[in-house]
Amino acid sequence: MSLIFGGMTVSQVTGVPATSWIADAIGWRYAFVLVVVAGLLTLLVFTSMTSAIPAQAPENGKGLTSKDFPNIIYGVLSVTLFVVVSEFVVYSYISVFITGSLLHGVPLLSSALVAYGFEALIGNAACGVLTDRLGSYKVLIGAVTAQLILLVGLVAFGRHGFLTLLIALLWGNVSYMYLVPIQHRLLGLAGERSRLVLAMNSSTIFAGIAIGAFSAELSSRPTGLNPLPGRPY
């Protein structure tokens, strides 16, 4: 599972810093052009792979439906939602917190994003091993607690040079460590309907990203904050 989610964390290392650099170097519109090009390439790769995908998934019998799940599964899914929302409320306005932070006269935004993504990749791989050895509960509690402290630290010390970069490193390390233990817990609860539960969790993750970003946008309106300072939305 940690390898599967590695694709999401690798994108933090490459995609986010790349688009940030393009926006600063030649304009934010070209960052959107990069996203379109990457999307078209992905579509081409996916199209070439469809021949290996069965036309119809194998039947597993009737089994349980989502309506038959115990309440604890919905409780675990709600943990996914709230963790992702809290992270992306901050992440959507990371540039606001870090703008003005310098290290030896060099702006730290791009460096902080690279540090965040690189450590997210390491943390995602490490949490797979930790979950196997310590169990999903301990890893999840530890990751969420650390993330809470670091999010507060990022807001409080977002313009303090080396300290900002250190917080970004540590935040990246724990930012995706909740994924594997939550999936591990869901698999233990789902039984034969594990595929449905994992699909529901993936949907919850992306719903949390959307809700977090939208909530950040709503909260910024009275103060006029802009996620890309000096540029229009």
C-alpha cells in the first residue's frame, strides 16, 4: 500500500516545486499548461494499458454492500476526511505562510516545497514498515499528533529561514503517514468487501482535498489573502 501511495508522494517532490518555479520564472498561466500536457501524456499511457484490463471485473458473489458496513468503518473514513481537510487547509495557502522567508537571501518557497515532497516520499515508505511492526493504531496516532504540532508551528514560524525549512521537512515526513495505517485498519474491518472499502477511502481522500482547499478559499475572502501573492486567481 505504501508503494501504491508512493505515486502521490512522488508528485509532491516533482510536480509542486516544478509548477511553482514555472509560475515564478515565466508566469502562472504556463504552470497550468504544464498540467494540461502532463494530463494528456497520462491519458496516452492509460489508453495503451487498457488492453490488459478485463472488460468486466470478476464476480465475488453478493457479499455486503456499503449499507451493511458497521459504523466503525464510517468512523475510520471520517478520520481520513478530517485529517486530509486539516492538512490541505494549510497546504492551499502555504505560499502565504512562507512568503518573505529567506535563507541567506534566497526565497524559501520552492525549497520548502521540495523538502516537503522529498520527506513525504520517505515518510510514506517508512510508515509501511512501522505499521507492520507497531500496528496501525500507534502509527496513526503518532502521525496525526506530529502533524498537528507541525501545522501550528508552520503558521507560527513560517518566516524564520532555516526553521521554516526544518518544519517543512518534518511536516512532509508525517504528512502522508496516515494513509497506510488507515488503509490497514479498513482492510481488517472490511473482510470480503475490502475493494469497496478501499475505493470509498480513496474517494474520501480526494473529497477531503477539495473541502480543505475550498474552506481555505472561503476563509480568505474577508482578509483578501491570495494563494499566489502578487498574482490574480
